Amino acid sequence: MVAKKKGAAVKDPKNHTIALNRRARHDYTILDSYEAGLVLTGTEVKSLREGQASLVDGFAAFDSRGELWLEQVHIPEYLNGTWNNHTTRRKRKLLLHGKELIKISRQIEDPGLTIVPLSLYFKDGRAKVEIGIAKGKREFDKRHTLREKQDAREAQRAMRIKNRRG
């Protein structure tokens, strides 16, 4: 019988994270977040299953009909694709309930708010994106956030050393 390694993660192909937008959490204050489905082509799904995507420049916007679209998200072309491959930075429709769309559209009417993608992942075999209503941080806010994280890390380190000594 083969023993499992302690702490070894079992990779579930139906549920795993493809891409995180850590830059968004640094540049913006996230006020609210939503889970949305994506309308994708076959080669886009295959490329995502290989774990390739970038959310860094991405944002979401409403069109004239009130539909929410994800723009500037980079999903590279599928290497084994044919002439029918997708374009890398095309607009992709987001799937949300009508009430959520209305709520989001009312929230971003305030000046200074935008919709940014936070993570891209598979959930039960379907591609999902977590979007957030975000307000831009100023430079001093970013420094303040980094300082708080550093202080918390130092406090944890000091507590760990104290607990080891007894």
C-alpha cells in the first residue's frame, strides 16, 4: 500500500484556481465582491485548464444594453488549436443574476468606483471569475497598508519566539 505524503494536496481538475489578481488588492480597496460565470469558447477553456491566464490589466464594464463584459483579460491562445483559435484579449460576457447586475450598476454610479477581476477559477468544472467593486487607493494608503502587514508579521514573529521559550 502506498502511503500519502503528509500535507500533499490532491489536485481536483474540477475545482482549482487559475489566476489571482494580487495587484488589484494592492491598488484598490475592495468594497464588495461577486462570483460570475464566463461565456468562453472551447479553446479558451482548454487554455485555462492548462493554468494560463492573466488578470492584471482586466476590468469589467456595462454596455448600452445593461450587460456586464470582462475586458482586457489575457487568456493565451491554445497551442494545439487550429485556425479557429480565439483572440487573446477579447471581450467576454459575464453571467450574473439580474438583481446582481442592477445592484452592481447602482454601486458603480459613484465616482471613483470600478469593477476589477480578483480571481479566475474552476468551480464544479465551470470557469468562474470573482469580481470586486473597488475604489482606487492613493500612494500613502498603499504604504499604510504595507506597514500594517509588516507590523502584524513582526508581532506574530515575536509571539512565536516568546511561546517557544516558554
